[in-house]
Amino acid sequence: MKVFLTGQPRSGKSTVLAKIIDILKKKGLKVGGFITPEIVVNGKRVGFKVIDVYSGEEGILAKVCTGVEDKPRVGKYCVDV
């Protein structure tokens, strides 16, 4: 089964997905894919992590550009590819 979840920013997509992942894992199912929770500092979103659901491995997906990065941009974020 493949699931693709979309919605407005801060609408609860990550929360719903985390609950679904937890339920499926408790049932003994293997769950794979990526989640991209926001990184918040002092109440402001400053970027996004990327987490491999199966392995738990984490990395930085994107962060607010400071103007000196030579990286692809999406809006105000520089993407770490």
C-alpha cells in the first residue's frame, strides 16, 4: 500500500502520519518512507528534517537561507541535496 498525504502548512499532516506509522508498527508491519518534520527555534520554523521511517536515520532537508549558500532554493529555504 502507498499513502501520499497532502494539506496546508501546519494542518496536522505529520501528526496524523506519526500516529498511523505507530499503529502499523505495533501490528508488526514494516513501514518505510520519509517524513519531514519542521525544525522550530524560538517559535519560528527555520527548516525541515528528513527522517527515514524504516531505519530512523535523520538528516537536514532544508533550512532558511542566509544568502551565502550555493544550494537550490525553494522559497526562503535552501535545500540540502
